[in-house]
Amino acid sequence: MDCWHCRRTAVATCRFCGRAVCEDHVKTHPYILELFRSNDVTKALVVEDAVYCGACTPRPDPLELPELD
């Protein structure tokens, strides 16, 4: 697999979009693994340094998916 940015050999894939990245273009971004809800507070289990390509744009807010209801 080749890097999305420069076509060198990739060493990882973006956790958010699946694009391949080489060691020079790999970035990190927090990724939420799980949410834990209680009556008072919602907590998240987060990977602080998930692989991120830098090309995609993870959405900051959730999207509504009424077709799945």
C-alpha cells in the first residue's frame, strides 16, 4: 500500500477514513472507543494518539441517522 500524500510505502492507515500514510506523513488525533453514560455524567474511553492521515475531516458533532431507527 502506498501513502496517500507522496506514494511512498505506507506504514499505517488512518483510523478515521482508511487512507494509507508513510512515516513522514502520519499524524495523530484522539479517537473515542467507547462512551459510558450514567445519570450525572458521560465519560469516554479515548485513544489519544490514533493514526490520522491529515487529509480527512472527522466531524466534530454527531450526525442524525433517522433511517436506522
